[in-house]
Amino acid sequence: MGMITLLQGGKSRTLVELKDHFDISERTVFRDLRAIVEIGVPVAFEPEKGYSIGKGFFLPPVSLTLEEANALSMAEPLIIRFADKSIQQHYALALQKIKMVLGRTQREGMEQVQAQTAHFIPDKYEHLMPATDYLTPLQQAIVQQKIVHITYENAHGEPSHRELEPIGLTFYSLNWHLVAWCHLRHEYRDFRVSRIQKLRVSLEPFRRNDHISLQEYLQNAQQEIEKNPNHPLT
């Protein structure tokens, strides 16, 4: 299931990428791919690109145990506190779909867990709640490798227009951050999502084809932090 989910991401994955991602042998990758094909999932292969699942294919219904369903409902306060409005909406719809397929006893148990798991945000901290609708379109832009245009307000309240090639989202210091190649600065920059005033995902694909991964960026940032205790990320 993990491999199916990864291959549905819209990007082809090479044998080496699959092997490294799941920390398995090449032989196991081939065995798992064969098993995926045998259950009817259309896996395609392109030389020099790798394996992918065609658009339009959706995962079959997934059976959840009551404990798994309750674990999802327990995460609701975290989604409300740390995700933005777009993610909150999708999460609420997902929970509704899960409830629809549960039996009456399981559904009542899940609703009881929700009722007894409350989130509390004092009024004076309401301004810290994520108020954007940008996480979902940013996720799509990252997967589809589309250039985004933003109006960004820096820490001094000064706005600027940026043309970005986003490579990932990360969460630290109680804020979501977008890591992207900035065509204005000609380098990778870290943008706090809550400071994005406007966002438009273009139809234009990335102009660069040699981006580092988000993990590489974060590793480099960690090395800078170790060298400089006063680094902005600390």
C-alpha cells in the first residue's frame, strides 16, 4: 500500500529510488511491483524515468480497525491547531467518509472519542491560528512541479512579489514553512506560509531540473545551525 501511494504521486520513481525509500532490496522491489500488478493496479514503466501509476486510478476501499479510526479522530485537535483552513476541510470530509463505512457501534465509539477529545485555544492566542488556504495548493504545486507566484510580507511588514519553484513544506517553530527556489534571490529560501498574502499556482513547469530534495535542504540548514548558534532557524 505504501508503494502504491508513492507511485500515485504523479512522479515516476526509479528502481533505486524505490529501494532507498523503503530500505529494501531490488529483488524485494520487483517482487512488490509484481504483487501490485497482480491485484489489478496498472503500473507503467518508462526507460530512464521509472515506475508510475496512471492518472485516474484510485486506491480501493481501505478497511480500518476501530483503533485506527479512533487514532485519526484523536488527531483532530492537532489538525485544527496546526493545519490551515484547506487541510482542515479535507480532514473533516475524510473523517465523514470513514464514519460512513463504519458499523453503528464503531461509529458511535469514534464519535464518543471525538466528543471527549477537545481542543482549547485561549482568545489571546487566536491570532496564531493558521488562517490561510494555501497548504493544499502548495502541496499540489510541489507534486506537479509548477511555478507559484506569491506576494510575501517579511518580518518588517514589507511586501514583495516572488516567483518560486517549491520543493517542500516543513513545520517548525509552530509555523508551516515553504522551501522553494526563489527566482528573485537566485537561491533556496524559506518562506513562512502565514506571511503569504496572495498565492497563484501557474501552469508553467519548473525551469530548473536539478533541485535538491527537501531533506538535503534541511540537513544543510542543520549544519548551518551547528556552526552558528544565532542562526534564524534556532
